[in-house]
Amino acid sequence: MNGKYMRGVSIIGVGDSKQFLAHDNRDYVGLGHEEVLAIACHEAFADAGVNPRDIDALVMPQVFPNLQGNTLGMQSYLTTWIGMRGKPATHIETACATSYLALAQAARDIASGQYDCVLLAGAEFGNSIVAPGRRSYEFTRRGPTTQYVVDGQIKEEYVGNQIFSPAYRRHSPGSGAGLCTNEIGQECLDMVNGDHRKLDEVANAIVYHHRRAASLNPRAYYYGLKTIDEMAADEGVSVSEFMTNDKRFPWLDEYMRISHGLIHTNAAGAIVLCADEYVGKYCTSGKKPIHILGTGAGCYAEGEVNHIPRANKDAFDQVFKMSGIVPADIDYIANCDMYAMEDLLAAEDSGFVPKGKAVEYALEGRFAFDGDKPISTGGGDIAAGHAYGVAGIPIVNEAVRQMRGECGQRQVKVPVKTVMVRGMGGSHTVATAVLQAD
């Protein structure tokens, strides 16, 4: 790999929906995923000031296309919905790393010279599946079941239980809500010298600050809901007592509580990219372009020892080589933190903080939006929401808005010129990118 783009690539427009669940949907009543995705796309078009007919191609990330509207090849229908009929459209799926790798694909499509302007857009309503025979906005709360025969008896099972095959795994698919592996937990436990209580304290601190950020982010699932401070006050206990209540927040395994993990949501998101040389042509809104300096990826099967630390290393090594930046250049991490402990790993494995310091920084609140080492300031997957294959789009869009200074009360207190993006998906893939403002 020579690790360099043939020409520069920039993000010129972003858009994304609020994250929600079908059973408490307050914002998109009567709308199916096609409509919500169209809303996100047109927000991105307006943000860039681009006409959708002028965009050359679509890259669509989605994990469950066949479960949404009972339709395969959803990318073809999307081009019609958003005014890009007849344009090339590609679907990508790599579990929850999908949108991060789709960003890399869109950037390569432009850097190669094949296209000048590309739309990255997808919707994921994995927690609100349309049942057969129902309208596209009539979601079930949990999703569909699959029927199968065992000893002559017909049984049903929720499809979410069938995503990961246990045949070649070393750990139970149910451990840590299905994805929090022993490797993540053990590595973070080593950071606190085997002190489980200290690891719990650190994870709670990370969750607390993500919930603070989400309370200020109108797109976040927890926006408008009570904060942790308010819930603790209602019960007349301290924040620490509230968050360490085992009955309220039970342990999923020996490393993490249920509160330390993501909230699965439904969402749609879009990003418009173009070649640097054509920013003036496609970006007429006056918004400043955000350059993509490089991408990286690492992939190891979950059955392999230390697969996530190894994937982190590969992905970070590649993106540092391609982008030409060094860890000291990083101002912000846009991290896929499906579990609170992943912020610790991302911070140290990328060199954002010195080895051995992530725990200290987390406890001091330095990873928060008002800290000096901000990570995923919109609430992250934990508090803003995690919509499977499009989960990375809101994470990246938050970083873009922070670089532009558009985040209002949760605007970071330090200048953000260079962002490290780290995405992760099950079984397991890590994808990275470096974004930079002028």
C-alpha cells in the first residue's frame, strides 16, 4: 500500500435524523424508513448546497435491508426517493462498522477519479421491523421472528439471536449483550490493576458524561429525558449511589453493567463528499469543507485472541501512515463506543492520551464535551443511540459540526482541527479515518 489518495476528498454536507424507537416515536409518526432517510438526505443536500441530480453515485450502508419494507436491493429504491434515479448505487454491509467502511469506499470512489461527488446515505430501523403485510410505517416493537423445526415442533426465535454464529466463537453470544468480549473487559481491567470496583467507577463516569452531552443534542435518543443528576435527585441519592445500584443497573457479565452499553435505535443519516478541486462547484452553501486525509481498517475473527486490540493497531497504523498525521495532532476522537470501555481503548491505542492515563482522564471528565480531550460529544452510541449499520454517520456528522463550530451548548472548549474517527463492528472489524479542517 502506498497509502495516498490520487486527489483530495472532502465532506461538504451532513444530515441525520433524530434517533428513536418505534414504541415511543415522537418525531416521525406515520413515516417509514424511506421517508426518514429522504429527510436526512435532503438535509445533507441543503447543508452542502448541492442538487441531488448533480451527485454521481450513492454508497448505502445498511445491515438489515431485507428486514425493512421486506425489500432486497434497497439502494435502488432510495435513488428514486431522493432524486437520484438512474445513478449508480452500491450497498455495503460489515455489521456495525458498515458506515465507517462505506465512508472509506465513498472517499476511494472520488480519490480514484471515478466520481467527483458521492452521497453516503442509509437508514437502519433494526429495532422496529415492518411485519409482513403491514405498511412501511407500521413497525413492530421488537422485530420479526424466524420459524424453524426442532423434533417435529415449529419454534420461533427473534432474528437478533441469529446474527452471530456460535460455531467458531470462544464466548457466548449473550455475553455482554452479544458484543462486549472478554478481551475488551480484560484489557480495561488491566488498566485498573484488576480492581473491578474501579473499572465500574470509570465506566460510570464515561456514561455520565455521554448522558450530559445527549441532554444537549436534539438528535440524541436521550434528549428531553431526565438526566442522571435529575433521576438521582428524584430518589434522594447521590449520582454514584444511583449508578451503582445493582437492581436498577444489573451486571451483564463480570466487566460491565447494562448501563455501560449502547442503546439500539432507529435512525437515518447522510454525508455528501466531493473532490477537493470541485468544492466550489458542489458546495454552494458556504459551509467549510472537511478533508478526509486517509482511512484504515483491521479485521480479526472473534475466535482469535486479542482480536480487537490487534484490529485497533492495524487500523490506526494504516490511517497514520496514509494521512501523515501523528497522535499529537489529534484534537478529538469520533468513536464507536458501543461500550463505555471502548473510549479507554480508543484513547490509548490511538495515542490521543499517554498509555496508562485513560482511566485518570475519564474520571476527571476530560473526555466530555467540555473537557480538553473530547470523545464523541453528541452522546455517542451509549446515549445518542446506535442504529446498527448507519451508527457511524451521526458520530462522523457530530465531528463535522464540532469542526465547524455548530454544536451550541455542547460545543467543545478546545479548537478542533484534526479528528480521528474509529468505528467498530461485530465479529470484529475496526475502521478508522482522519478528518481535518482548513
